[in-house]
Amino acid sequence: MEAFDSSKKIQALLAGKEINLQGLFEVLNPANNLIAADELMLTAADGTILFVSENYEKNFGFAHGSIVGKSAFDLEKDGTFSPCISARVIREQTKIITTQVINRTHKNVMTVGIPLFDTKGTFRYAVCLNMVSMEQLNAIQRNYRQMQESVQHYTEEITALRAKSLKPEHLVFRSPAMKRLLLLIQNTAGTQANVLITGETGVGKNAIAKTIHSMSRRAAGPFIEVNCAVLHENLIESELFGYEKGAFTGAASGGKIGKIELADHGTLFLDEIGELPAVVQSKLLQLIQEKTIERISSNRKISVDFRLIVATNKDLEQAVQKGKFRADLFYRLNVIRIQIPPLRERREDIIPLAYQFLGRFNGEYEKKTGFSPRFINFLEQYDWPGNVRQLENLIERMVITTQDPFIDISDLPQDLFPRQFVGNAKNAGPATLQEMMDAYEGKIIRSVYSMSGTTVAVAKQLGISQATAARKIAKYVRDQEK
């Protein structure tokens, strides 16, 4: 829809012929509520077609040059144009605005026919321009916006359904508290709101952040994690925002892209956010408000688009009261609050987590270690001050150091748990043969059932009756799930 290009082409074609183009300029005037497409045809007074624009030929299926030299009256007779606006302009010598069928396929093409006269008032040429009215254009724009809104709406619905149906494989739990937490994640993962994850050290804040990312529309983008507690105060700003070359002594010669830029179109996870220095807190607040950054030693603003998730094991409200954390930043971060309960308050999750870690470390260290019943009992009763991380570390240590087929409480390290408890465990002696056989049988039943999923398949694979398979599944699998 290039009105000015169309007029320039006609001017070039008629240069030096002393033609009055005023009628053409009047049509192309924006005040006439019309927009000219770059589709035009110039016809002589006798009906001979002198010029057809390339876009005209292309859009209406004419071979290049196929109608130039032909008579507009002949093309009207054979139905190529119905009616032919050029022929009408020649006959009536007046401006015509109407619709026509072009090449028998394109119906209701809005066309403007313009008579051109020379300086003596003699009719010389007819110009046909295909047009779009402003009303039509506005209707097209409205339909386009509605289509965009519909696509956005359905995209959000699909994302929400995907999030609700997605089972995060790295999250293992059975407790009601964690089920409620997952529901909160599902309902908010698709939003752009900032997330503040709180909880004791080792509860799994990193796993929750990754789950939010995997359920969001940014799942295909990067997940960039920064632990604010392990970076020196002098380095954290450059690590987050990056720097230009020569920014400071020891800087990389080519400069460095910061973690924030790396998170563009993805998720930025700032762990231990309570450790941020005051100056970085101020810059982070500005970043949240403006979504732009400046690298160190640069005054060029860089736009970034990311989802911000932060985590802390500190009481940020108390830090705000003591003046150690900016109140305005806290309110910006605390849009969606996810409080992860400690492991001791969700004991239903201990054994599933323990078996997940056992399977992983058995694979890593090529071992086939299991848990004795007494060790399982210990896992359930211990308070786990270090939470999930402590449980994970213990299982890895037990898999590495235990030489027997089953990990028992007699294998517990004295330096890890209270001496009184460990002493009682050591004096308890090894597990009985029946306990060890039960634990081994349970491991087999759980493994086969997890792969097959039915009592019939378990019975067939192990060579036992379906009734026996059902009884053992109830004993070793379903009782444990309750």
C-alpha cells in the first residue's frame, strides 16, 4: 500500500507529455480516506494498455507483459476484467470508484479509475489503482488484533493445562504440604510475576526454582543460577551485570557478559538473595523496574527480558526492619511467596526421596545397594536438620562406603549423628536374615512393579501367581505409599 510510489511511477511514465496529474493527486490525498496499493495500470485513450505494475501482474496471476499492448475493451469482452474500469473511464471520462472482478478469480477488488487530461483539456490516459479504504484497513487491523488476542488466550490456556499435567521428575514427594506447594507452582508458573522462595538451608529451593522454570512459557530458554553467598562483594556486581574491556584491573580483555544478560528470554535465579550488598540491591531494584542494565564502565543501556526467581534462608522482613535489606526491593520480590517446609515437617517425603537418591547413586557408582528395614526406620525417625541436602549426602556416602548388599544403621558414621543414637545403633547388631531377605524381596517387587505397573505382569516376570504378586505389591509398594 504505497500511495507515493504509485504516483511517482505514473509521473515517470508521463514525464514530458504535459499531462495534468491533479486528479491523481486528489485520489492519493490521505484526506480521501483511501490507501493505494502498489498495483496500477495505465491505458491510452484508445484503450491500449501501456503499462501494468509488476505487483499488479503478480498479485492477479498475469504473466509478465501478457496484457501490455492489448485493448482494455477486448479484455472487458472476454471477461478478464468484469467490468473493466479503464474502459469505463475512457467511455465516461470521469473518475470512477467501484469494485471489479480481475482475471475471473479476484472478486470485489476495490479500484479507482482516474482520467488524465493534457494541458489543453484533451483526454489522454486512464489510470487504474487498486485501493483499500481506511474503513477496510481498520477492519483488517481489528481482525488482526482479535486474532492475536485469541492466539494469546489459547497459548495461555495450553500453557496452564501443560503445567497442570506436567509431573516434575526431579521433585519427589507424598506429603500434603508439598502437594499444596506444587498446586501453587502450577497456578503461577505461567505468569511473569517475581517469585520469592524461602525455607531452611537444604530444603530444595533450587529444585523448586527449576520446576517453576520448566512449567513456564520460558522453559525453552536458559535457566541461569547465581549463588549470591559464594561471590565476593567486589565481584558480584560484575558477575551479574557484566563489564566492558578494561573496566578494572584483572578484567577480561574482551569484557564479559553478565548473568542477567545470559538469562534473556529465560529465568534468572538468585539464590541467597539476602547476601546482596546494598549497592547491588539498588541496581537490582532499578533492573526490575526498567528491565535494562548497564555493564560496568559502560553507559549503554541493554534491554533484557527474563523471569526473576529469588531464594533465601533468611528472614527478609527482619532484615528490612534492621535496615540490612531494602524494603522497596523486598516488596518487588515478594509477589509470589513459596515457603518450603523443612523435611522434619513432611516425613512422608523422606523414604521416597531416599529411594530416589539410592537409585541415582547406585547408577553412578555401579552398585546394587539396598536399605535394611532398620535403616528405613531410622530415616523416618531422624529430624534431618540439614533437610533434603543432608539426606542426599548421607545416601551417597552410604552407597560409597557400605560393602554389604544392604545399608544398615550399623553403617552410620559416628561424625554425622549424635553419638548417643549412633552408639545404640552400633550395639543393636546386624539386621536379621529375615529382615535382610524381606528388604531384598521388597526391592525386587518395587523394581519390577515400577516397570510393569500391573499384578499380571509382575506375576509373569517373576514366575509367581497373580494372587502372590498382588499380596507382595500390597506389602512392599502400596503400604509404603500410604
